Amino acid sequence: MPLASPASSVPEKSSRDIQSASPIALLRFVANLSQTALADRCGVSRDTISRLERGERPRLDTARALAHALGVDVATLFPENEERPAGSPDALQMPAGQGRHASG
């Protein structure tokens, strides 16, 4: 009896779904990962992955973990931030206490 392929745990996507998907969702789909599997690799919840795929901005440490888990640069995951330097506090949410402080 043949074993089920890993792809059987990832739902089929139509071309319309793929065209409107976020870069995170596309890369997750190509990597044949469920939201739960990606969340486990990143050390976050499945709900976090879901929110990020719907456009919520991650903390910088989460963005780095996602990029590492998917084998891409952070800029690949968030192309709208290309004009900003990598790790810019304006580009992604900084963890508490790591952002720029107002001077003066």
C-alpha cells in the first residue's frame, strides 16, 4: 500500500489562490509545509503564521526565523520594505526595548 505523500497535508491551491497569496504563503506552499509545520520551525504559533500570511507585520526576530525556516532573505518575505535597510525599525516591528529611542 503506497504511503501518503507529504503534499496530502497541504490543501490544493487554485491559480487564483496562488496569485493573491502572500510571499510567506507562497514559499510555505512551495516548501510543502502546513502552517503548523512552519510555526514549529519558527517557534511561533500557527495563529501567528496565519496572521502574517494575511499581512500582519512580524517582529524582527520572527521575520528572521521565518526567513531561515524558508531558506530566503527577510527582504524576500517582505518585498514592500525593499527600499529600507535590512532590520530597519520602520520596516518591521522591533521587539520591546530594541527600537530607536527619541533623543533630546
